[in-house]
Amino acid sequence: MNTYKTAREIERDFAARRTQGASTLSACREVWGYLVETGIATDDELNLVSNINGFTLETMESVIYVRTGYRSLEQLREEEN
């Protein structure tokens, strides 16, 4: 049984990861903007945390949790309404 991927499978997997990475980056930017606009965190604070933990959605959600007690931007927005 051949366990190696074909070139087409490799290209498909790479494209999926690239798309996922772009959407994750977009989500991180959305959360960052929201946190700054609402005064939950400053750009300097988010820069510091991102430099230590990485610019990831998990990092942004950690900031949301520490500052508000909510686990995600969606949960925070639901509670605002």
C-alpha cells in the first residue's frame, strides 16, 4: 500500500493550509481591532502579548478572557447585546 501523497494531494493540502492561515490572520486582526476600539486593550499591550505568545487567535482570545471573562469575540459580542 502506497502511503505517499501525490503532487495533486500535496498542492490541495498546501492550498487548504494557506487559506486557513489567511482566515486565521484575518480573525486575529478583527479581534485586535475590536479590543483596541472598545478599550479592552491597547495596541502596546497587544503588541507585548503577541511578541511573547505569538500573533494567534488563541493569544487574542486569552486577552479577551483575562480582561472580560469571556472565551471568544463571539461570546463577548453576544453578551453586549
